Amino acid sequence: MTQYWSCVFWSEEDKAYLAEVPEFLGCMADGSTPQKVLANAEKIIAEWIETAKEMGRTIPEPRGRLAYA
């Protein structure tokens, strides 16, 4: 599977780690540890891609690593 970046952060409101995947609108996962949220994000990404293919939608290319100056 192509690697997409996930932004992982702690949500005090949800009392869980959250992962957002910038390439996929609305694609988020949660988990009790950073490792679990990343595993859940991989599942969600796969499901998002599968659904997009079934609907004939374009699959975004990974943006790659973000660089900051």
C-alpha cells in the first residue's frame, strides 16, 4: 500500500488519540495509544480507497513528507 501521512494528536475532549489523513477528506481514526490509532488509520485509509474506487472517484496521490522552512 502506498504510504499516506497521518497527523496524530491527543484529544482531551475525546480522551483518545486521533489521526487525520490530509489527502482524504473526512478520513479520521481514533485509538487509545499512538500505535492503535495508526493501525486504525491504515484500516480507514484502505476502506476509503476501496469506496472511492467503487464510486469511480480519483484516488489522491500521497503528498509525501511536509517540509517547513
